Amino acid sequence: MKFELHQNATAPESSRPILEATEQALKFVPNLYRVMAESPAALTADQAMGQAQLLSALSAVEQQVVAITISIANGCEYCAAAHSTLATDTPLDDAFTKQAWQPLKTNYPVAATYHY
């Protein structure tokens, strides 16, 4: 199956405002959003989940630790790479990010979710 990477002009009408807002906020649109734009409902749900995370008791660092850990536990290198990139905007230690990737190669728990 091949997924289209939508541009604002090719995305369904109701996905366009979300893509535009994402581009303004991040200065780019992640490919995952470009694919999800095919389904305005999926894109809207993902955005709502992101907004809900802002209400979390977890700090930005803790949120990225959880996201990286889950991505690696699921074997999703794409997701782990995306969250590792997002983590560069937080004070997350680069050493943790590098260490977190090891389970993809060795299959052991991810640093006990950053030593919790």
C-alpha cells in the first residue's frame, strides 16, 4: 500500500487548516501528518491527543521519554526517530536518547523508562 504525502493544496479541505497551523508552529509539516491528512478525522484525533498531552502532569522531557520508550518497545524506528528529534527541543540528555535506541538492537527494557 502506498500513502500519499499531501501538500496543503492536495489535502482534503478540512485537513488544510491543521497542516497550515502545524507548519506555522513547527516551521515544517512532519510526513506523518502529511499522510494522516488523507483522513481529516485521523489528523484531528492526533491533534486532540497532542493537546491533551499539554494537560499532562508529565514534563516535556518526561513526555518525550515515554514517547521514545513506547516507540522503541513497539519497534517503530520512524516514531523513535521523530520523537528523538522532538526531544532536541527539551533538556533531555542526548546520552539517554542514544541509550534508548539500544533495545532496538539488544531487546532489553528501555533504561527503566529513564531510571524510574
